[in-house]
Amino acid sequence: MEISSENWTKWEPEPIPSFPLYSFEKIDQDYWYRFAEDNPLLHVQIVLIYLIALYILRNFYMKDRKPLEIRPILFVWNLSMGLFSLFACCRMSRELLLVLSWDQGFYKSICVREGLHMSSLFWGIVYVWSKVFFLADTFFLVLLKKQIHPFHIFHHTLAAIIPPQIMPFGEPIVRWFATVNYFVHAIVYPILALQAAKVKIPKVGLITMVLELLQMVFALGISFYTLMIKYNGGDCVRHPWSLQICNYMYIGFLLFVIHLCYQKFTVGGKQKAV
């Protein structure tokens, strides 16, 4: 199954009778693929605006002000993001579990364009755009005058830029990336909501970092799995650019998280905010 440069976006969703579809999940996939292809730098521009606004807010507006009392807003935001991620994870995991139940299911779920449901297509596109909304996390930290680790900005910046670059390729592996990311957020954001409500959670930093670390290890593992299949002459729907950019990104994230864990949780390490 050699994939030419002309048919990367031609993965049509398949009707699955046992998988109900909500009305809001019915979308024009061609429009969104064309939009991503025609606006390759849109998310880069959004990230630049994010960085500029962050700098102005932190170094001018909040410089001589006390932390704002926004915990109720932060609680609602984090809880909303957690519920949103949980619902999206449930929707995408139905397709994933179905494909995994097939013969050679794991391989097909990562490398073969089969079993795409319109619901998963919808939530995959939402996954790409949700990264823009998650940039708001940093502004909450600034308004609370919390210390922001460079990894936080690095993570949110790349998470907003990379997914739109690979979305037009229509790669099956993205359903894994999105489902696992939704799953992690479905755990992390409710924890952050409880923190905003001043509920004490022991070792919350360790919990969130371990989840992030496991996510990076898993994503990097399945990406290398596709690389080895292609290296050995097998069939796998992965674009060379997507392979490179995903592997570099997850390696970078993984090294950052390992570094933070070492700094934060080794004996004598100084605790820093992330």
C-alpha cells in the first residue's frame, strides 16, 4: 500500500451501524482538510500572538499587581476541560476498541485506513483546534502570579503548532495520539479543578508528571513502531514529514519531562512550578 502524495487526505469515514452519531458530529471533512492545507501558518501566527500577549500581561499588566482572585473561574475552566476531554475520549475510544478487536487490530489501528467513523473524524479535528483553547492555561497562571516553567510554554506552543501540520495526511495513528491525550487530560484537569477549589491532593505534581511521561513514552513508542514497519518494507500510512516532526516533538517532550522529574523529585531537588 504505497501512499502517493496525491491521496493523503482521501480517507473517507465509514458508516458503522452499532456506533450512533450525534448531529453535531456531522461535518464537511473536505472543508477542514482544505482549510488546514490552505492555512499552514495559521497556528504559528496564533502562537506568536499568544507569546506576545503573555509577555505583555506578565511584564506590564501584572508586574505591580497582586494575584487576582480567579479561583472560581479557574475551577470552572479546569472542570469543563476535564469533562470535555472525558467525553471526547469516550467517543474516540469506541472506534479504537472496535478496530483493535479485528484481526491484526493493533497494526490496523496505527497503519491502515480502515474503520474511520465520522464521530472520530469530528473529535480528531476538535483535538487539533482544542490546543489553541488550552493556551488559556498559561494566562491563568500569569493572573495568579504563579511561576511558569519554560516547559509549560514549550509544551503548549508545540502542541498548538504540530497537530495542524499532520492533520491533512489523514494518518490512522492520530486516533491513538488524540485518544491518549484526551484520556490524560480527562484525569489531569479535574485534579487541577480540585486544586483550584483548595482541595489538598498529595503529590499532585508527581501524578501529573507521571501521566505526561507515560503519554510521551507511548506516543513515541507507536511512532517508532510505524517507522520500523516502513524501514522493513511494510505498509503503513505515515508521511515522512509527519514521522520526523512527531518523533522530534515527542523526544523533546520526553527529555523535558524526565529532566523536570529529576529536578523536582530527586533527593535535594528544589521544587519548581510547572
